[in-house]
Amino acid sequence: MNLPNKITVLRFVLTGVALVLLYLPGFEAKAGALAFFVLAALSDQLDGYIARTRNLETFFGKIFDQTADKVLVNLFWLAFLDLRLLPFWLVALNLFREIVVVSVRGAVAEKGVIMKSEKSGKYKAALQMLVIFAGLSLVVLTYPGSLPQYASDTLLWLGVATVAVSYWALIDFFVKNKDAIFADA
């Protein structure tokens, strides 16, 4: 297993540690959750950079990098739902979009085609990470209390903007990949 793939696997571990810390009591645990999330998010940039610049791209990396990203983002969005930081409808819209993309990628992969991420998808992922960073930062800054209304509203509108961009990215994904998606096997 090469270095970028090891970093991708590490992202799964960092995600798990961050989530456990988020649910533990105490300021240090909440701050630790934020720190481990930041490490996980940075590992996404690092593994891709190393793979591209050192010509270490692999089939494993192409599949598991995207999977690690989905696990990181969606588990935190679900945690934010559980912690009442984001509403159900917003998290559901986000998850639905992710399930559609994963399903289409899987169907196209059966045809022997691995679909690369589009630039619009990278914008979407950056915004999703920003929502998580903002939410965790607010949890840390307001611990042990609850979020003030303006902070909750700001996080909500950031989430709404993120979901809007994610659906724009979904349309872009279908338009740019229509030949691969609708080709006969």
C-alpha cells in the first residue's frame, strides 16, 4: 500500500476519533474533535497531492479516497442532526444527493469506467467541510452552553448554501458524465 493510500485509510481513523470526541463531555474533548476533524480534512488534500505529484494514483485510491470523503462529511452531518445543529430536511437532502452520486459511480464502475471528481464537486466538498468546521468551532466556542440564535441561523444558512451548491454540482456531474452514465454496458 503506497503513502497516499495509507493517508486515505488514516482519514477513516481520524474521522472515527473526531466523532467519538465530539460525543464525550468536556471542553478538551470538543476541541479535540475539531482538531481531529481538521487533520482528517487536511489529509484529503495531502493524499491527492502526493498521489498526483508522485504519480502514485491507484484504483484503490480512486475508490477509497471518495469513500473516505463521503464517510467524513456524512457522519458529521448526521452527528449535527443528532446534536440539533442542522435540521433533518437539510441533512436528508445532502444524504440523498450523495447516495445518488455513489450509486451512479458504482453503476458506471461496473462498465469499467472510474469517474473522476468534477471541479463543481470539489467546491461542494469544500463547502461541506466548511459547514463541519463552522459547526465544530461553534460547539467549542460556546461549550458548555448552547449556540446563540444568530450562530444557529448562520450555520443553517451556510448549510442551505452548501446544499444548493451540491445540487448544482449534481447537475454538472450528470451533464459532464452523461456519455459514461447512459452508455450501454
